[in-house]
Amino acid sequence: MNRTRVLYQEKEYILIHKYKTGYCELKTLNAIEYELVHESELTFLD
């Protein structure tokens, strides 16, 4: 994934990795916070 921007719980994240299970590893734009969420919960901005 090439710096795909997504929206999760009204915060913007960068998509780091998408797993085969449908879960996505995200990080905040300032790289302080990381999340693991299912892609169905995301809004893709790019």
C-alpha cells in the first residue's frame, strides 16, 4: 500500500498494511498512534 489515506472514527490515518483477513494496520499522520481495524469500518480517501 502506498500511503493510502483513510478515515476511521473521524480521524485520518495512513494505511500501512492490509491483511488477507480484511483487517488493516493504520497509523496516524504523526505516527504516534496505531490501530488494527477491519476494512469495513474505513472510509478510503485516496
